[in-house]
Amino acid sequence: MSAQSAGSARGRHASASRSRTMAQDAKPSRSATRGAQASRQHTAAKRAKASAGQTQLANGLYTQGTRENRAQNSRAKAQPVPKTAASAHKAAKRKRTFPSRKLAVAGVLVLALVVFFGVDSLLNGNKIYSGVTIGDVSVGGLTKDEAIDCVSSEYAQRVSSNVATFFTSEDNLEHPKSSDTDANIEEQISYEESLANRTQWTVPASEVEATLDVDSLVSQAFQAGREEGSVFGRIKAALFGWDVPLTCTYNDEQVNSLADQMTQAVGNKRVNYGISVSDGVASVTDGNDGNEVTSSWLVDHLNATFLGTDSSTKTVLETEYLPLQATERDAQRVADSVNASISAGATFSYEDQSWSASATDLGNLITTDLSGEGDHWTLSPKFDEAKTKSALFSALHSNIDSEGLQVSFEKDDSGAIQVSSNAKGTAPVASDVLNTLNTTFFVSDTRTQAPQIEVPSAEIPSVLSFEDAKSFGLITDVSSFTTQYSSGNEARVNNIHTAAELLSNSIAKANGGSWSFNDTAGEATPDKGYQAAGAIVGGEYSDAIGGGICQVATTVFNSVYLAGYPVEKRYNHTLYIESYPKGRDAAIAYPDLDLVWKNDTASDVLLVMSYTSTSVTATLWGVDPGYQVSTEYGDWKKGQPYSTAYKTDNTVASGKEYVETTGVDGSSITIVRTVKDRDGKVLHEDSFTSTYAPKNKVIVKGTA
């Protein structure tokens, strides 16, 4: 045992001995004993209180156990409690520990979210969210390329092959014609007659240029839910579904034209009140409500067919009542404004030139614009862009020598037309004048003085685009002619459009350049896109590859005829066609029958063709030679009488018959065109004689 341990033991032994000695020597009395017990109890109580105080101190609270300090202790509860060094250290440690734990938990959550979103983005970042559909196709979980393949395989064949047929009545639907008979051979009756007799329309996607923009639909599907956050949008799409509206895109002009045809057969077109301006005075034109086959109704039914599972559908036409958008009161307000605005005329100033336009001049340039939606429409006067530009260039471009002006047309590598000219100097910027006129010219109070209108100018480049050459007034539409047809015969319409595209942007070069239909379009063959359709072959109506191209030739011939250019070759049809002007049709049969004309001016002439589902237009562009054209029509002369032929049809009941083709006697007519220059000098007179064979009457007898 060490000395320190021995000393400690001896001390404990001595203390114990003293305690025993004191206990033996003391002989207390009863009262002393009670006092001692009380003393011990008091001591024990103090020790207990001390012990409690120590316990409270260990917990960081200081409390006095005496009765005198209880009030102070009560007040102390509302005051900061003094701390010992140890308790302060523990409290500070807790303060450091708790926030650090919270930050640690938050960091873990952020890291988890980053990982989750990263994994989600990795797995779904290039995919369409689950629950998204395009029509009948579920594209959720697919990439864009995969979705395009799926949607295309589901709908491409439908759009290209499905056909919608519309009927004028339930009876015609129940008893349809074997085909669009009244439109099969367009050239035997007039356009108006064909519409009046029309009972059904067979519409493939090609007629209205219906296409399904799959790329756009898939892009919409890919964006579905992403605007709301990747995960949340994906959850929403999965829980509630997300359908991308499925619809085709159409050529609006052709859809509107088709709807107008249908309206003409089963309803009446709405005509709003408007104005006309004659001799400088505007007046109101009549209007009426309409019952129309609307374009929206037609598109809905075309969508249902082209995107549906049935390869063909049959629908009876329905009309919708359309109230007036512009009333008589609206039109009168516009007429009053026009009359007040043009009463004093207007003066246009351009560099050192000016044009004092009279009320009549201005009135010839004014049209109306109807804008709005729903039940709120506004009829407003405005200056017609084409007419106003033409008038300004005619009156204010004398710094360009119109007598010596020459232009030439060329196609660039992309096929676009470029225009070169010898024009020097400046030209009026008509577009700026139009903006000024339409925003400031029209007033309500009658003018007593002509407003002064400044016309800005711009330098003329030597080479311009076709549109810029039009804007500068270097070229204009010398003449234009339109013919119409019914859209029922798809093959014939296709041939008209094909021929028009082959001829468009062809050029008759200056100073005697010759233009030939056959040289430009070539032979009508299937490899060019031509189909078998109604044509006149050997004096009879039949099907032939390219049937319908004669209508294109007739349209070009009439545009050339009106422009005054010399015609070197032109042949009439075997049978007379009422749709065309008397003696002014043109037949084509490669290589024998051709249409050839010559450009006898110093500038090139550009032929531009355009078409809709029911019309084709030929427009000649260049420097207007100012030819004055007049026509003298001779009398019809009788030719051979028609005969009657009979055919049988085993689908028609025995004893019943119908007229398939009406009979018309043969005839002939001669017309004379006189062409004069600007000064009235006769340049040439051209005689066109047309001899038409009789059209036999064909009666079909039933044998069923």
C-alpha cells in the first residue's frame, strides 16, 4: 500500500473513533433529545433544499428555497436566468448542434431532389410524358422520332385514301348517281348549268390539299405537361391524360370555294350591305342574310373522314343561318364618309410633279373593309391597294420614259423571277401613300379644299425581284382571264392544275418572241402527273389522258386576245362549249393542235398561271403597250343537225330511260378582233372562225 493510501485510511479510522467517543460521552435529557431530533430534522431539510438547489443549478436554474425569496423567485421566472459557465457552454453547444442538424437534413433533401430530377430528366428528358395521346395513338414514353413514325403509320394512309361524299338531299344519298355524272364531262355544259344540276360532291384529300402536319402534332405532344414542371406535369398527364387535338391543314381558298359551290346548290350566300362609287358619288348596295354551307362545317366533316377509320363517308349537306354583319345603316355611314372625303378631290405631289385627282378619280380607287368577330363587325372605307398603286404610277412616274421603258424576265437558280430594266431615276413609293390615305383621308365633315398628299420617292435598281418591280410600277398586269369549272371530277381538275403549273412563269421574249403551248407544256403523259378524264375525242365525249387541258389553253388564249398580242395558231373545239366566250375557245392535241402567239413589243411578257379548286387564271405581266382591243361578233350560222343515239344500262329498270347528253345542232361563227395603239392607229385586224360539229343526243334505256 502506498503512503498516500495508508494516510487516507488512518484519517478515516481517527474520524470514526472520535465519532464513537462523542456518542458514548453524551448523555442527553428527554428535552435535549427532542431538540436534537428537531435539529437533525431541520438540518436534513436544509440538506434536501440544498440538494434540490444543486439539482436545479445543474439544470441551469438558480432558485432560492427560502420563504423570503419566493416572491423574488417568482419574478425571476420572467427575467433572464443567470448561468454558470458550465450551463452556458452546454446551451451554446445545443445552439450549434440544432441548426447544423437542420442544415444537414435540408442538404440531404436537396441532394435527393437533385438526384431525383436528374434521373427523371435522364429517363424522360427526350420522351413524351406518359398519358399523352394524339388521336387514337398513345405516344407516352416515346421519343419524337418514334411518335412521328407511330402517328404517320396510323393516319398517313387514311388521309391519302379516304374520300368524303356530300349530297344535296337524303333522296340523293339513298339513290346516288353511279359517279359525279353531272361533272364528269365538264365541257359539254356551262359552269353555271353544271352547278345548278349538281347533286353530289366526292372530295378526296387532294382536292382541298388536306395534309396532316405530324411534326407539329408531335411537338405539341412533347410539350404537354412541360410548362408545369417536368415531374408535376408528367404526373398530371399520367393521372388525367393529355390529348393533342387532331386536325388536318387545308388550302383555305379551295375549301371556301367548295363550300360556296355547295351553298349555291342548297342554300343562299350571305351578302352584306356595301357601297359602290360611280362618277364620284358613293351609294349603298343591297345585302341579305344567308343560309350557307360554312367552311367550318365542311372542315369538321372532312376531318372526320380523312382521320377516321372508314375509307369513305356519305353526308347530307347542312346549312347554317348567317345574319348580316354589315347593315344598311352601316353602309350608309360609310357612303356618307366617302362622299364627304372625296368631294374636293386631292392633290398628290411627287418631286416636281403633281396629280390633281378628282372625286371621280378617287372614287374609282375606293373599296370597303369588313373586320371584327362574333356579333361585332365594322364596315370601313379604304383605298384598294392595286388600283391606287396603278393610278399613282400612271400619273406620277413621268421621270421614267414609258415610251422607251424596257424590261426583261429571267429565272434564277431557285426558279424565282428576276426583273431587269433600263429605268433610271426614282419612282414613287406607293405603299407609304396607301398607309397615309387609309389612316387620315376619310372624314365625316364635307371637305371644301383638296388635301395635299406628299408621295415619297426611291431610287430604282437595275435588277429587282418580281414583287419589287410591281411595287415600283415597272411592270403591270397587261391582261388577265379566268375560266371556271366544277370540282367534282378529280382527274380533270388535276389535269388543269398540272398544265397550269407547267405553263406558269413562262416567258415570251421581246421583239417577236414566240410562245407555244405544246413547246412549253409538252405532251400530256402520265409521267407528268396527267390522268384520264373527260375530253372531246373525234367529236365525241370520252376519257383521255390530259382531259381538261383545253380549258387551260382557252384561258391563256383569252388573256392574249384581250392584251392585243398577235395570235399565230389557234384551233376551236369540235363541239361548242357554252362556258367560253363565243368563238374564243382553244383546243390542244399534241402535236397537231397548238396555241401559238407572238410578243410584238420591246419588253418581255411573263405568263403567270394560278388556280383554285374551281377556277384557273392566266395573267400576262410586263410593260403595258396600251393596245386598244375591240371585237365584232358575227351571226351564228347553222350547221349539220344532231342525231339521236341510244345506249342500254342494266342497272336501270326496264321501261325507264333518261337523257345522258342533250343534242345540239352544228354551227359556226366568225369574230373579228381589232387592235389599235395608244393613239388609235390600227395595228392589225384578226379574224377567228369557229366551226362546231353537232352534238348527238344520247338516251339511256334500262334493261334491268
